[in-house]
Amino acid sequence: MRPPFFGRKKMAAPIRSHVEHRQETVTECGKQTARDLTDTRIHQGKKMSGQDVPSRLCREAYQHLLNDEHFLASAFYMAAFSCNAPIALQRVKSLDDGQYHSVVTTLENWCLGESEIPKIKCDGMAIVSLNPGIAAVFLSMLYPNNFAATLFKMGTFIKSGRYEDVVMRCNSLLNTYPHHSLELLLTRGLAWILSQTHSRNGVVDYVQVFAKYNEKARQYICTKQRDHLPQIINAFQRYISSYENNNAEDNMKVLLHDCYSFLAALSPDDLQICKTQAAYLFEECKFEECIAVYSRAIEALSLETKLKEEKISWLLVDRAAAYYSLGCRTKEMVQDLAEAFRISPSHARRRFMEIFSSPDIARVMERSKTCIEMDFGDFREAIRARPELRSDAGTELLLPIIQALEFLIQCSTESRREMNVRLADCKLLSGDFRTCLDICNQLINSEKKTYQNTLYVLQGFCHFHSNEHQQALKDFQKIIEDDSPHPSSCVRALCGRGLIRMISGSCFLTSLDYVTACKLKLDETLLTIKTYVPWNQRGLLYKVLQEEGEKMLHRTFSSTNEQGLTNKNKTVEQDDNSSQECDVSGVHQLASLLMMLDPTDDVCRILCTDALYQMDCIEEAHKMLSLALNSSSQRSPVLARLALLQFKKGFIYDGNQVMH
């Protein structure tokens, strides 16, 4: 038994009239093919009658069928059919079920345009008259009411403008072939749209199919109806425009949403479609979906060889508005605005002013500043946690901060000077010394005199990086000599001056500057060394501070012993003890700084415990030595100091045990 769809039927009933015209055309093509083949055989010295041509073609077809060459076999049968339909039909119907099935399936593929008809030759002559139209007629006569042939015929009706016939035919076939509703509804929808009188019905058909089949429907439209895509898209756009400005009901809103989804699937790279869909989603407060649409449009636009600066900057600002409306995506909002202003400041600013109200702009500014503070805090934490002293890793975190600051400078008039100072700082930290110096010079020479300490620090380090050490020293000195310097700026100025003193050979003065800086703000001193001091100077600075700290502690210890022997004046003794405590405290601060810079250095840990010992902080020193004993490679110095601590606390036995 053959499957019902491909069942063989007797041809007792007359062929319908719309096939007869096609058959006449096929017969004419067949006669020409037969004449050409006959002429070729005569030219070769062999006489072949017109009746022999279809038989020969059928024999060729059968040989290909035996070799499982179904496409070639079907092509030869179709060529025979174009010469003599009854002979070809009789030969195909005499095939067994499997062979018959393969011929019908191949003809269906050709009718549906799913494969190409191969070029064939008979007796050395190419047969060029084969086409899907002949395949459709052949298939109709083999299998009346075959769906693939019927669908092809409706395609010819659409080409000839017989839209009403197509609609009527699809209506009747939907009941007969419910499992082919995709093809029938899309064909009917196309006929409705092309008729221009019932295009709304066509839109509904397309939306109905797309909602059910989605990707399968999209592929069918983009392949089978590719030539009509502009008309389909225009019909949808007209449909949308007739409803989007009205207060549509809920079911209508669903339909509009489906229309936008359909257009986006049909033409994902169409910028105008993306913009209108995103605008609709924004109005409906569907911000996440809106962001996804904008992202798709931005990605498609960025792939173009000629980047449209105006278009992409507008899209970025629009997406930023969606992020802003969500309320919880401030970081992404700032990134989009910063990128938009980087690509095209003029276009981005115009669009920004168009879609954001004055209160919204104020909120955007505040959120952006908060985001910058958080990002800069992340940068400082990354620097603080950086294990390698000479590394500059983490500066990449400054790029989004710089872009956000540049955006704020262009949009915020009230805090423009503050943002410029922050920008100069980030430029210096990222290694752009020339830009930093230009900004500093401009701000220092302006009428306003705020942030002067910060500007002189930044200018001083720029001069230092440019090897203009004397000019840098003048900048740092202005801050240190200020009656009320900004604490953080003062710390950086002391670090900068100490660095210049180190280079000039005044290592003791260098240590004094860093001791003073540590006493003011230890953490700020650490960050200054890790960021503002050039990476190739940090190692030398570390060793200088370590050696000078040891010398200072040794001098203090020697001075204490001498005073214990010679000093009899109690007042002088009290003053000297106070001075010694200050010196030892400075050494402890310096050692703490060095331990933060390199936690693995045993020398600095021992220096810190020695300072604690001289400050009579016995318990703290003991804890530090106990920890050092477990991790230190220099066990002997640690054990000796532990023994001294035990002796100082009066535990003679414990001290002796440690010594042994």
C-alpha cells in the first residue's frame, strides 16, 4: 500500500481546464524537444521517430532510477512528459511503490523550490525546456489535487494578480489540508496584502502563523516570499501606524507587540524597524525588551564598514534612557552615555537634551557621580590589593571613569571644574601626563581658585614624570608651605618631595618626608606610592625607606643608652624621652607602611617589632614575632627577640627555653 498522500490514482476523469492550458504549453515544448532530438539522431546517421524520443527518455530515466539517481530520473521522466504525456504517465505509473514515491517527492521539491532541476542530455543534446511549471503539471496529472502542485499554481495566480482566486482557494484548502496551515495562511496573507484592499486581513494571517510557528514561518517568508518582503513590511508598518497613537485595548496591544516582533524577526538589521519597536516598548514601559532591541540595533550598526556616528550615538543615548528608567542599571546607563559622547559629542548632546527633562538630567548627573565614586573606589581597592610593588595592573579600570567624567564635563555646568580636576587625576594615573598637565595649567590659570592643592600635586607629578624635577619640587613645596593644606594633597606632596630628595641623594630627608606622610594618612601614603610614584622608582624607594628606618631606630637606641649613663637633669631627660618616642613612633609607622607594600618581607616585620619593643608595646611585639616565627625564613633573629621579650616581662625560664 502506498501512503495516501502519494497514492496512485487512475486518470479516467478528465483533467481540469486550468491544467489543459499548461499541458498545451508542455506539449509544444515536448514537440520541440522531440524534433531537436530526432534531428540530432539523423545527423548522426540514425533515424529516430518522434514516438521513439519519449520512450528513449523513459528508458534513460529508469536506468538512473535503478542507480538511485532520483533527481536525474525525474528530470528524464519530465522531459518525456513534455514530449508525450500519456507515454510518460504510463511509464511512471508502472513503477513500483518506492520508485513512484521517489519521483513524486522529487517533483514536489521542484514545485516548492526546495531543489533545482538538474540539466540533462540525451544523445549529446542538452534539454533546456525543463522548469517547475512542467513539474507542477506533471505532478497534477500523476496525483490530482497534489498540495505541492496546487501551491505552485497559486504562486502563478499571485504573479498574474489573481488575488481573489488565491484567497478562495486557500479558504477551501485549509479544511482539506489542516497540517499545511502555515503555507496556506502565509499564501493567503500575501494575497490579501498584495490586493491592497484587505491588507489588514493579511497582517492578521501573518501574525497568527508567526505566533504559532515563529522561526519556521520566518524562514518560509524569507525564502518563498522573498520578492514580496518590501510589500509585507510596508503593510505591517501601515497597520502599526494606524493603531500605535490610539489608546488600544489590551488585545490590540498584544497584536501590536506581535507585529513588532514579526518585523524584528523578518528584518533584524533594519535600523528603522528597531527604533520604532524600541520606542513602542519604551512607551509600554517594557524597558528590558526595549534594551534588547536597542542592543541588537547597535550591534548590527557597529558591524557596518562605515560607522554612522550620528545613528549609533543616538541609539546609545536612547538605550541609556531605558537603563535610567529601570532605575537599577546606573552603571550601564553611564557607560552608554559616555560612549555616545565619545563617538559624537554634538549628536549625543542634542539627543540627550531631547529625551531627558531638566529634572531627569539632574538625576542623571547625580547618579553618574555616584557611579564614578564607586568605580574609583573599586580602582583604589584593586591597587591596594595588588601584590606586586612594581606592577601597574588595574589602570584599565580607569577607562570607564575617564569616559564618564568626559560626559559629565560636557553636560554639567555647575560641577565642571570639579569633574575636570578628577579627569586630570585619572589621566595622570593612566599615564597620560601631557593631557593632565594641560588640564592643570588651564584650571590653575582660570579665575576660580578651588582645588588648588590638588592641581599643584597633579602638576608636580606630571613635571616629575617629564624629568622636570626642580619644577616639580616647586609645585610640591607650594602645598607643604600652605597654611591649611588639603590633607590628602599634603600627603602626596610629601611623597613627591621625598622622591625628589631620594633622587638627589638626600635619603634621610626622604625618610622624614615619608614618616610625616604616614603620620598624616598611612593608607593615602600607601596608595600614593602604588599609583603616583613611577613603577621603576618604587623598588629603590622601598629599600631606601627600609635602610633609613633601621638607621633611625639604631640612632634612637644608641641615644637612649648614652642618656641613661650621662644625663642627670630630669627636665632634659623628659624632653629627650619625648623626642625619642616620636622618632620610634615614626619608625613604627614607616615599618607598617613597608609591611603593607610587601607583606612577605621579614626585615620590615622585624623592624616593626623592634620599634614596638622600644615603645614598650610588649604584647603587640610578642604577637607579631609569634606570627613571624611560623612564616619567616629568618628564625634566629625572631627567636632572639622573643627571648628578649620574655626576659623583659620577667619570664627568665621561658626566655632561656626560647634561647635553647
